[in-house]
Amino acid sequence: MNSKSQLNEAISIEINKFIKENQSYFDSFEKIVIYYDNGQETLATILDIVFATNERVERRIEFDHTKKRLFQVSDMLTFVDKLDYKFHNNMPFTRAEKYFFTNKEIEYIKRKLKNKRL
């Protein structure tokens, strides 16, 4: 199995597990909106599959990114988690992935966010 398919499978398993463990939390919302900008095709596919049977999920592709700060934050956190996963599983980083954060910065961000996760 190559590193990309290994990463995709791991992401899918973790997202499914997270949603099942927090089902009552997700059920507490009238509607769930997934903002997607075609940047992470794999993630979009996984979310579509995971939420396919949930009628309360709305997927938005067209939106003003400058007004959706939560989208920008979630995009950055997804990127940090991806780099962290790759680092801990000895998977190579792409040149673009190396551009944004050093390992030290990722560890700092993770420490700051540790108690803020569900």
C-alpha cells in the first residue's frame, strides 16, 4: 500500500470513529454544513461517504472565503493534523507541505490546541 492510500484509509477510519463516538453531539444540531473549496479531494470524498445517509447535512462549495473564518481555521487545522500524521508515521512531506510549518511549529500548535478538541 502506498503512502497516499495509507493516509486516505487512516483519515477515513479516524473520521468515522470520531463521528460515531460523538454521534449525540452531531445529532444535537438542526443542520450540519460542510464547507468545501475543492482543495482536499480525498477529504471531501470521505466526508461525502460518512455523511451520505444524514439528511441534515448540507454541502457548500461556493462561498466567500474572506467571510468564512471558521473555514480558514478548519483548513489550517486539517493541514496541521495531516502533517502530524505523516511525521509520526514516517511518511515523506511534499515540498509544499514543508513550506508552511516547521516540525517545532506543528508541535507548538498541537500543544496549544490539545485541550480544545472534542
